[in-house]
Amino acid sequence: MTFVKLYDVIIVGSGVAGLSTALHLNKDLNVLLLCKREMTLCNSSLAQGGMVAVYDTEHDSCEEHIKDTMIAGRYENNLEAVTILSKESKMVADELLDLGVDFDRTSDGKIDLTLEGGHSKHRILHYKDSTGKEIVDKLIIAVKRRKNVTVMEYAQMCNLKKVPGGFSLDILQHEQHHYVSTPFCVLATGGIGRIYQYTTNSAIATGDGIAMAYQLGAKIQHLSYIQFHPTAFYNAQQRECFLISEAVRGNGAYLRNCHMERFMHKYDERLELAPRDVVSQAIMKEQEATGSKHFYLDISHKEPEFIKTRFPMIYHNLLQSEYDLTREPVPIYPCQHYLMGGIQVNLNSESTIPGLFAVGECSHTGVHGRNRLASNSLLEGIVFGRRSALHINQLSKQTQEKIQPYPFQPDVYTADIPKGTRTEIRSIMQKAHFVLPNRKLAEEGFIRINDIKFMLEHGQFKVTPDYIEAKSLATCAYIILKEIM
């Protein structure tokens, strides 16, 4: 049965940003947490390398972390946001430790801090090579203990409307529509990876929150700032590419071309530890020079037991594809990985629409600039999720206008979207806006994307998960291509 219910806060998304928001909201607020699929499926859980924290203040400082972040972002970062990120990092790490997150330690019991590309200091906290999963799992346990938080799994937001007093949402769960309203809506819907043929992102990364915020009139900033990770496992048969963590290069792995020669010295003095955009572009230049798309990551010169202990998940995943990380180079190629742009927000994570918040990868805090520094993303999601919650806590104490729910109408259409719609969007984006964008193909693709977007918005299609996601992908592709033309 369809129900209409009012919540004090609705959070759409269950990655670290959404979970952090839920945990920092006052316990007297009635909170709904929506999970597009199962609660554990999110890009946060896929994060391997770790989380930044200025933890060893004897050998590191916020000033140095801020400098590294600004350099990686080509100084297009919001310095105030970066400063908040860095100065709150140790507090976040301590909170996670209190929640039971099992960061790796050295033999003397200290937190083991590792190095990654673009960092000048060892400041990456990690749990082997599955840090994101360890953090998400512990945050989920904590959220489930909160009696004021209702969790809805397999619940897809298919419409978001601004109404007097707040927002109304149409939620699709097991083919049943549920209508809910709230004065405060927090979008934590993640990235847009499924807009590409090949991505490291999970299946739910279709840009739904960004697209719906755009339809409401929220400002979207720098959506074309997309990060392509240089070391995704190269397997053209799989759309979701297995990521080989930045930390592998941080622990001494080499990049090799088709001739098994190291080549990064030709392009950057930081060699394999240059930021991700620099390395990805170097691979593209080396491809042009050699005429080959064959590239490899090689850490086989390290002790096998070290590799197996430090990177157990990566090691076992590659073994399933018949590659032994301890004995041979592994084929890699750049792949869509992360979004630096998104819904423009202030330092409290509030969008240009009052009451509408965005946290995590779907937001644009300005922290990352044009290129994200490795392992800043988990930290950003937690820091700015917390800040959104603290601001909502204050706003909720003020007198709120009575909400007038949006009169959603039952879905009466039966037609499915044309077969191949999403495939065509992915093909256009892969060709037009990869590591080095192609302006001519972007202009041609924009015309077709505009037609697809119009067709989806005005056609009489049944509201299904496929339709919702296709419309989101078309909207995000439209914004990106319009930006770069």
C-alpha cells in the first residue's frame, strides 16, 4: 500500500557521506535513509587505498596537506573548504577509531600511514586494501543502532519536488510508489560513472541526485571535471573495471609501456607518484608515441609476502583473472573513476536551494579543484556529511513552514524506453570526453544527447529503475558536454 509520511530529514544515499550525516543528526530528529539497492552497495565501499588524515603531526602538518591538495587540483580548489577538510581530518580519524574501524598498525602499535601519488608525506590511514568497506561497514553498524533512523533498501528516488515548507519525494521500492515529504533533503547519491562505457564505479552511480537537483534549478558546478584513474585493470569485456589502488604505486610499483619500459620520467619528475590526471595524460601521450594501448603495472620486484599481506584483495581478484601480482606485470589502462564537480554547496553543504543539501561525490565543495588528490574523497564525505548534519540540527530548532506535499500522480504508462538508449549515451561520452576531451565529438554528441534527453523527459514511458537512470545519465551528459563546448 502506498503511504504518505513526513520526516524531519531525508537522506538519499548510504555511502560514507550519507552515513556520516545520519550519525551526526540530533537523535530527536526523525530520519529516513534511502538506499538505492542494498545498504552496503556504494562507491565508498569500493575505495581501496585509504583515507587521508594529518595524524602524525610530528612529521606532517595541515599546511603541507593543503599544499598537496591545491597542487593536485591545479589551484582551482576552494582554499577555505580544503582548510576545513585538513584541520578536521584527525578528529574524523579519531571518531572512526572510536567506532571500531580497524586501521592497520605498525609492529609497535601505531597507526600505519602510507604514501600515495601527489602526497609529500605518509598520511594515508588504511585497512589493508579495502579501507572503504571497513569504514562503511562500521558506520552502518553505528547507524543501525540509531532508533531515530529508518532505513529503506532497494528504494529509488524517482522524483524530487520543491514544495512550500520543504521537499516531496516519490520513492520506488519493489514496484511500489511511496510518497514522503521533509523540510530538509540531503542528497548523497554518489557519482556518474555509469555514464561511461568503462568505469570503476558500482552499478548505482548514475547521477540521479545531480540530475534531479538540476531540474529543481540548483546550481551545478564543473560537472566536466572528471577524474580518470590511470591504473584500472584492463579487461575490455567488463563495464565495471577493477581498480588497482593508488597505494600500489605508493608502495613502489612501476608503470611500463608495451615494450616493458618505464616511461614516467619523460613526463613528470614525480614519476609514478605524480597525481592521477598527470599519469593518465602521460599514458595517452605514450600511447601516441608507441602506437599501442598496452600498459602495465609492475610490483613484482617487491617481496611476495609483502604484496599478499598489504594488498590481499587486489592480489586475489587478479588471480581470478589469471594474473599474479607477485610474479608479473598486470595490464592497466585509464578508466573513469571520480567526479570533482557536482551540486554547488556552501561550507555547510547546503545547495543554492535552501533546505536542499548535497554531500559526497555528488556535491561540489571545491575541495578537489580540477583533480582529486588520492584518498581525500572518503575524508571529504565524512567531514562535509557531518557539517550538513550540524547545520540541519540548528535549522531544525527554528520555526518551520508547514509542508504542503506534492500531489504525485500514479504511473499510468506502460511503454519501456527504447532499447540501447543507455548504451548510446555511454558510447558518446567515452568518445567525446575521455582523458583528453575531443571538442568536435563533444559538439556532435551534444546534439544527440539533447535529443535523447528531450525524448526521455517528454515521452510517455513507464517509471522503472531503467527509465529513471537513463534520464539521469542523459541529463548529466547534457550538462557535461554543454560545459566543454
